Amino acid sequence: MVITYPSKNHIVSLPFGYDASNDKDYKTFYELFDNKHPGIDFDLPENSKIYSSINGIVVRKEFHQGMGNTLGIRNGNILSIYAHLNEILVNPGQIILQDTFVALSGNTGMATSSAHLHFELRDLSKTVLKNMVFEPIFNIEISNFKNEFIYKVNNKNIPKNALNISERYFGTLDFAKLILERNNLDLKYDTIFPEGLELIIPNFRNQ
Ligand SMILES: [Zn+2]
């Protein structure tokens, strides 16, 4: 998989891994990532066009306190995140081609003081958030792409079933059947999975 730039302007205002130990405003946020900036900030005026960096399915369209209007697009184990947006033009469950115009940049959410795009990549095959984020390198083949990955069921906060796993990884309930079939599970859509079950998360299509 090749990652393309999410914007036409590539001016980086804060690089990946920037040491944010002295940042007082967003201390608790950065502590989740060992005090390192987990993405790349692109310096963009509000309402700049944002393009999908990957082919994928929209899994997240929400307002997040820190990241503002946030869009997430997934392909296999790779999740691309676009934050502080003014407007999101696509919907959960929608399959998106790379370089499609998907959003307008902005300055929304608490963790921003000037207009920019926070762009982040996560490897969902990792279990801990700070290990999921990795440095986006553009326009060359990345080595960690996997078409499918394992999610180990954790029922502590939300008991997991085929429906909420479908929503989490596909943005919609429509993939519950695919999840059960791929794992050879003869269960109802709302049956709670056993704690610790290693669930194969299929991709939105085979490629
Ligand atoms: Zn950022």
C-alpha cells in the first residue's frame, strides 16, 4: 500500500514524533503517546480540500473533544485519521478511492490553536494505542500493511458482538455477517463474543 498526501499543500507545521513533554495545554493527551506527537500537522488555511490518503472504508465520522470533527478511513490494518475538520463530505460505511476529496480542513476541537490538518496513521494489528501510531511516509510502499488482522476480544467497557465490531471496523452494521462467516462462528449478530477470542477482522473487500 502507498500512502498519498491528504492535502495539496505539504507544509508540515509539526512533525511526527515531535517531543511534546513541555506542552502544558495538551499534557494528558500527549501522555497517551509517551509525549510524542502521534501524527503530522499540515499548515492549511481553513476549508482547504482534504483527500483520502488510502483506498478504504469510512469507519469514523464524529466530533471528538480534542481532535474536533474527525474522519477515519480504514484499509486492512491501516487506519488513516483526519482531524480538526470543518466539514466531512463522506459517510460511515462508504468505500472511498485514494485521492478522493473527502473533507474541508479547519480548526475544530480543543487540541488546536490555529487552522491545520492533523493526519495520523494507526496500525490496528497492534494492541496499545501508543504502539499503533506510526510515521506516515508518502508515495512509497509501506511494509506493515495487512489485508486482515486479529482483534482480541475485550469486553471490559463494551461487550463485543458482530454488530458493534462491524460498526467499529466498517462504520456500519452491514458487515456483521461477513465477520461471523470469516471466523466460522455460528452465532447471532448480537451474541457476546467470549473474552479473549481472537477474531479475524476481514477487509471490506478482498484485494
Ligand atoms: Zn497534530
